[in-house]
Amino acid sequence: MKEAEKSQVGFAFGPQNYRLLIIGLIVIVIGFLLMSGGKSDDPNVFNPEIFSWRRITLAPIVVLIGFVIEGVAIMKKPKTSKEAEK
């Protein structure tokens, strides 16, 4: 490689990519927290709260949105220093 090309080599992700990765991770954690709970204190008693709308519908959608954000963060092309100056 030429000297000019060596100076062009940098990190695979830019600052915006890392922000999106962190946001996606937080959204995924929120989704899993929404899924938690609903257990019964007594193992002989059934608690129908485990089938609540929050645990069955909302939480998986939130987790999927988090994974989509992670995918966008990975696929997004980071701006080079020359593009950022424009």
C-alpha cells in the first residue's frame, strides 16, 4: 500500500455508529425488562399475568426494534474526515 492509503485506514465504525449501537443495546435491554415478571409466588397457583399484552406483544416488538437499530448501526457507512468537512 502507498503511504497515502495507509493514512486513510482507520476505525471501521464512526462515532455515530457507536451511538446507534449503544441506543440499540438500551432498547433491547428495555424490551427484555418489559418481558420480565408475572411469576406466581405459589408454584401450585397459575398466574395469568404472564400472558399480559405487555409481555406477549409489546416486549418482543421493542426487542425487534432494538435489533433493527443494531443492524442499521453496523451497516451504516461512517463519514470520513473529508466528507465531514464538506
